Amino acid sequence: MATMAKWGSKTWAVSSKKVVALQGLNFSYTQVADNNASTEEKKTTNERGTDLFPLSFTTVLHSGAGIDVRDEIESWKNLVTKVNYFYLGGKKLGPKLQLRKVAASDIKLDDLGRMRLATLSFEFKEYDPDTTSVKVSTSALNVKASTSSKSQAKTSNTAVQKAETTTIKVGSYVKPTGSKYATGQTIPGWVKERSHVVSQIKESQNKVLLGHPNGINSWVYLSEVTLV
């Protein structure tokens, strides 16, 4: 069996029983012209630095070449974000590479819905823990917001809600955005399309009275009105 390339447990090889060939290989070495203090995707080892080493290529999977196309595609799923050296012709190519993306395209199915042919596209990038946001232990299919990020988002949303509420006062003109009055009846479409003066506010009950006494004269929820 002639081995073309290898990355971790995966090999691209050609034999009389199985063909997994590599094609369309691309990589580059790029200097960064500006300061590079702590920029994502760029090394921080020196002031000018270089871009992280990229590597990409495609592989055609064919059931007639001894490949279970679907199994091979699914076997790559858990390898996204993993890091290893890439060997081409038995020689190391580039630094340690992190698998960033695997995409399947041009999939051909038989009459039973089995995958008989597919093209896999691979995108690798040099792994630098100081500048890479996606760490080795993180699955690309299960990336979640950190606790601090969630806390910041929640605080921000609360601040917006408070700002909107505190700017509404008696005499302001608003439009209802909810579907029900505070008394339970459905708000007609024409009411939601018009602006109404705020006649009274009961913040403790989350209610505002709109259009009293010469308008709709109805209570709606304070959280379901927007300033005009």
C-alpha cells in the first residue's frame, strides 16, 4: 500500500483494495505587515509575525474503491478541533495543525439512500494556543458560551430592558407590541398600528393605561409597549 499522507490516525493511501487519495493541496507562508500584539489567527512571538500556517485539500470517497462513504464522513466528525502533525510522503509538512473544518459535497446516493460518492474538503490551521479561540479539547459541534459570556450578555439585556422602561412616562406616546391587553382580551391590529398616549403607569403591576379618557382607554403590559 502506498501512503500519500497521514494526520493522526487518518491516512490517505492507495492499494488494490482501497483508494483514499488526496488532491488539490494548498498551503502558504504569509508575513504580517502590521503590529500583531494579540490578534486572533496570528502569532504573537514577534512584533511583525506571520499568519498561522493554513492547509487545505480535498478527497473523493467512492464506494467502488472499497470505501464506506457514510462511515468515513462520520468518522471525521469527532476529529474537528483535534491537533496533530501532517505528514506528506513520509515528511512532516508545517507545524502542528488543528482540523478546523470538514465539509461533504457532491454526494451521490443510490436507490436505497446509501452514499456511494462524496467529496470531502478539509481545512487545517496551525495550532497556537495563545491566539486560537477554539481549544483542542473543545468539540466544534458543542461550543457553548462561557459562564462569564453568559453573565455579560444577561447583564446587557437587563440594562436595555431597564433603559426602555424608565424612559416611558405619563405623556409619552407608545405602540403596543403584545397580543393581549392586561385584562386578557385580544388587541386588534389597528390598535397596534397606532400610537397612544400613556395616561397612567403602574410599574409594580407591569401595566400602563393608554388613551384615557379620549382614546382606547385600555391597560396593556408595560413590558409590551415601545416608545414612538
